[in-house]
Amino acid sequence: MTRTPALATTLARAGTALALALALSGCSGGGIGSWFKSEPLSPEEAIQIVPADNAKDVKVADPLEVTVPEGTLERVKVMRVEDSEQQEVRGRISADGTSWQPDAADTTGKLVLAAKYTVHAVAVDEDGHRSARTTSFTTHVPDERFIGYFKPENRSTVGTGMIISFSFNRAIVNKAAVERAIRVTSQPAVPVVGHWFGKERLDFRPRTYWRPGTRVTTDIQLRDVPAAPGVYGIQNKTVSFTVGRHQSSLVDAADHTMTITRDGEVLSELPISAGTDKNPTYNGKMVVSEMHDVTRMNGRTVGFGGEYDIADVPHAIRLTSSGTFLHGNYWSSGVFGSSNASHGCIGLRDEKGGSGGTPAGWFFDRTLVGDIVEVVNSHDRKVAPDNGLGGWNMDWDQWTAGSALR
């Protein structure tokens, strides 16, 4: 079952002088909020990005551009992700605010082979509607080569639940050779073991959560390693990250609360709204893998059809790859701390546009990628270990059994 915020939307127009009410029911709460406003463009219409979302085999000479047919771009961030450099592609928004292009005079604006890029853009139309759109694309990888895209990013500071995760662009047949070529060490030292999920994903973790202050180094020596007949690695690099403070959040779906604990002390207990009985929130341990101050959530992308499409969900924290988020909700009221009415997300009260003074803003400002969020007392099964960074839901014997070296 996929997870993403619920939004039941109905909209009708009557004449040119009247914008009718828009009724919304979001994944972080089932209350109904309505207001009068004109209908904005969809995020795909409001923000146009080239290359297309999920484009593969993009040539390094192909154009990279963000444009808006109306309104102006508020910000654009293009990143080369899951790479040792984690470089931002520097660019400029045009003087009239309608387009963004890489800086031709800056070498970081040039695309490179065998790399994955993300584009995050926010625009504001003439009526003040904000839209957010995030896309990704992958540049050309030579046929005889394979590459591993990985997280977390180099030189980052992460929470104690961080799992090192590699996704490969080709099926790996010789798993032992590939796993042996990736060495994860830490200071202070702890055993770190790999676990394969299928033929294209390899995760690494220690027996228990990392100790705060630990420095973790991943030495990747995949160049010329045979992954399959005639397919060889392309990467040699060393990356590292630092483990920050220990923070975990316990979501009690039955009690509609989330208790945030940092380094053994309770920081706060916040009222939340989780998934309905029909679309419950996963139980189990989930790890923060992405954070967006604003993003779009569309039910069509995760199997809920046209039930909802919110262009500007604030303070969005991804917990699973299937679409579970912990995020702000400005369109519902009366649900936080009292009822569960979402499609599986965990919702916190927020304001349109996001605010640091709301529960959602407060939590977002105190969260790191790698922090743990554990859900209990929901009516769903435990989250799968390969759904996001869910590997902490396996015991150590199960985890080590998934290594190709044991």
C-alpha cells in the first residue's frame, strides 16, 4: 500500500467574478477547510523543466532549463545527487523572473556522465499562488559500465539512524565482488555490514544506531570491478559523513501524539493526525531521507487517482520511498490530537506558506536526514525494510544474512 497525503478536491466555476470553495481533506488530517480563490495552474503547467522528469540517458550537451509561462520563479536549486561531490549546479534566474539556466561561465553548470540530478523549483503566479515542483533525470552511462548512486551526501551531518544506501543502474550478478569493493569504516569503530535488496540495491548499517559524534567513511573502489558479464564499475571515491545528536520521534497513532526525544530527554509532545482505518500509517521504524520546505503531493503518483493534488505542502519530511511523509497541514482543522483521517501520512498543524512558529515548522527546524520516526498502534503492518531506509526493522541476524560476503 502506498502512502501519501490525502486531498479530496472539488472545484466548480460560476461566472468570471466568483471563485467557488475548494474543499480539501489532507493526508495529515481529515478536517475540511474551504476558501474562495481562483484556480491556479497545475505544478507541471506552472513550472516547466527540461529535461523531463525521470528522463534517462540524457546527453551532457542537452539543455537544462526551468521556465514559467506566467508569474515568476522564486527559487531554483539543481543538485548532482548521490555523488561524492554533491555539487549544486549554479545558475541564474532571468531578470524578468521567467526562466532559469545554468551559469555558462561556471564549470559546475556543465552536466557530467553517469550522474543523477534533481531539480527543485518554486514559483509564484500573479495571484500569489505558490507552486513547487521537484524532478530528476540521469545522464548517459556507457553500456559497458555501471554506477552506484548513494546516500547520504558527502560531508553531511545526519541523525543516528542513517543507513548508507546504494542503488545501481544495472543488475548486479557478482554481488560479492561489488560488496567487497565498498568498505564502510567508522570512528569510533563498530562492525558495519551490507545487506542486498534484490540485484540493484545494497544498504549498510551497524548493529545498533550510530553513536552521536561518529565519523563514518565509505571507500568506494568500484572502477573495473566486474558486476556482470562485460559490465564493469566506473567509480573510485571516498566519502564521509558525521553523526549528529540522537533524536527519535515516537508516533502513537491511537493516541494521536508524537513524542520527540533528543539525547535521552523529551523535547516535546505534539498532536498529530495519522492514517485512517482504510489507509493506515505503517507501523515500525522509518528514517528521514529527504526534507523539503515546500513540495507538491499528487495522489496520481502513488495510486490514489485524482483524490488530491496539493501544490504547496509545507515542511515535508519523507519517511518511505512509497510516499509516506511527515508534513505540515494548513488545510485541515480539528483533527490534530483527536482523529486519524489521512491516506497514511503523519500530519502536523501548519500555516499556508510554512511558518517556523507552527508545530510543523518547529519540528522541521529540529530535524536531520537520518533521524528516526517510529510508529506504533496503527492498524497497518510493519513497514518493509526496503521501503525507504527501513532496515532497522530487521534484527542483526536477518540483516547480516543478506550480505553476499557471509
